[in-house]
Amino acid sequence: MGRKKPGEPRRSRVRRQYTLRELAPPGAAYREWYQVRHGTDVGPIDDPRLRDEELDLPRRTARLGPLYENAVPRAAIGLDLLIDNAALPVVGPDGTGTSFPVENLVSRCRGEGPEEIRETVHRLHAAGVLLAEEGGEHDALRVRMVAERPGAPGGTWRFGGEGPPRARPPSPSCAPIAPSSGRRIRRRAAGARG
């Protein structure tokens, strides 16, 4: 620890990426999580006592587990069902909703098939780019685009239309430092005499 020794490469600091579960998205759809063991495979089950509807949840969680780092929120199950129904109800920045056909995603994603689109939507959800929330009529699930996700657990989620983005401080590399003095270098305006 301490200072960088001459001749050693600098260690780059990589900002930690938190999982969706660690960031605790708002809403009832993120209060319930399904733990999936790594490598879980719910193959064909020949038990006459079980109906297909009863096997649906285990099959979906097993398929979605790797995309959500083995902790699948109830919202992801609902999102998967919306994809099955071929339309995503999307809430706009002004709070109004519209239905976005999944087939439009297929046509916009150059040659990707329905399963690749399903995976892409879930990857965006797992990354916190979009969230699924319950609301509107009959507490139906709807998709909402995220304008800014929190940088760390306990932070605030901002959605489109919720005011201007927060100003970020300028990068320290914007102002070069003279190696010998540690002082910032003044840049002269073009055409100024010196």
C-alpha cells in the first residue's frame, strides 16, 4: 500500500458494480427474490401430479438465474410473462403508458431472434437500465426506463422526467499538473501573447 514505486504500473481503480438486489430497486416487485443455485436445470419432470402451470415458476427462475447472478426478483418473472404476451407496457417520462410490441424490438435488433431479445431485455433489467413496477390499473406490471441508477446501495433511483440529472464533478484529469511543481498548468488562449 502507499505510493506507486518508480517503474511499477499504476493500479487502475475499477468502480464496483453492484447487483440489482444490492441496489434495492423501489417497489413491491423487488421485495421478493428467488435464490437459484448455480447450474440449476429443471429438465423434463414426469410427475402426473404436477401441471405445467406449477412447473412454470421453477423453469423460469432456473433460466433467468444466470442473468440475475442467481437472485431473481419477482419483477423479472413478471417481465418474462410480459415478453411472452408479445407487448411491454412502458411508462413514459410524463407518467402515461403505452404498449411497445416485442416484435418491434426484434426488427430493431438486426437479426436477433425472440430468445435473444428476451435475454437482452433481462440483461437491461439486471443492469438497472429499466425496472418493472406494479401500478396503474389493477396493479399491473409495467416497464419504466431509469434515468440514473444509484452508484451504491441506499442511493436514489431517478426515472425519466424527474428533473435534471445531477451535475457530476469534473474529472481531475481535466486540469493537467506540471510534473515538477504539482501546480496546475495554465493554458493560454489562442492568440494571447506570453
